[in-house]
Amino acid sequence: TRLLVLHGPNLNMLGVREPGLYGSSSLEAINTRLEAVAHAAGVTLECRQSNAEHDLVDAIQQAPAHGVDGIIINPAAFTHTSVALRDALLAVGLPFIEVHLSNIHAREAFRQHSYLSDIATGVIAGLGPMGYELALTALLETIERN
Ligand code: DQA
């Protein structure tokens, strides 16, 4: 099984950026931990971060050709703006889980709408870095069931 983990804009600044909201873990620490969990489960993981919408669209488009079985995505601010990410995910039709470190439903009104949630296999918000690990477990379960 091969999974793609996509991190959207500004998530490269985790640990430094608004730690009260997003925690003190760096993105590298989150990815390292996730890779250990994946390795233990016999899963191959590819983690990518980009501040550019087109890079994320390209990564989603290329996923099937790379043998990816499912996607874990924290679209960050693009959650609330991007029809393009939605369309890319619809185009490839891979199961995906949307993850947010913070509880977007407890924040500003503009963060409470997601262009992805209604087409996601599931959504995890507000659990910090643990959300990615829960997503990995859930996505594997979904893939193995199908
Ligand atoms: C976020 C929530 C988004 O609203 C915000 O733009 C982010 C991070 C989260 O993980 O909580 O950059 O996706």
C-alpha cells in the first residue's frame, strides 16, 4: 500500500507559526513520526508540502500513476478557497482524508466551510499532529475494505 501525504501552504512553518493554535511540533517531526507508523504497518508513505496550489494539484493528478492508493491532505488555507483542489481530487477518485490540526469549526466563520469535506472519506480536525496518525489508520482500513 502506498499513501500520499499532502501539506498545504504555511505548514512548512509549523512549530514557529502560531504555536498556541498549531502546536510546537515541526512539520519534519510530524512527517518522521508518521513515517514510523507507516513503516510499522508495512505502508509506503510519500510526504510533500507546498505553498503553491498548482504543485498540490499536480501531485494529486500524478498520484494514480505513482501507484498511490489513498491521500491524507491538510489543504491549510486552500481548504476554504480551492475549487481546483476539489476538482483534482474528484478527477483521480482516490479515497482521501482531510486533516486539520486546529478545530476549524471553533474558529473564524470563513474557516468553517471546506471545499473538500463533502467529497472526503472522512475529516479530522482539532486533534493536532495525532490527527495525521488517526487518518493513516482510518485510510488503511478503508483501502483494505475495498
Ligand atoms: C489548518 C486550518 C486552516 O484554516 C489554516 O488556514 C491552516 C491550517 C489546520 O491544520 O488547522 O493553515 O488547515
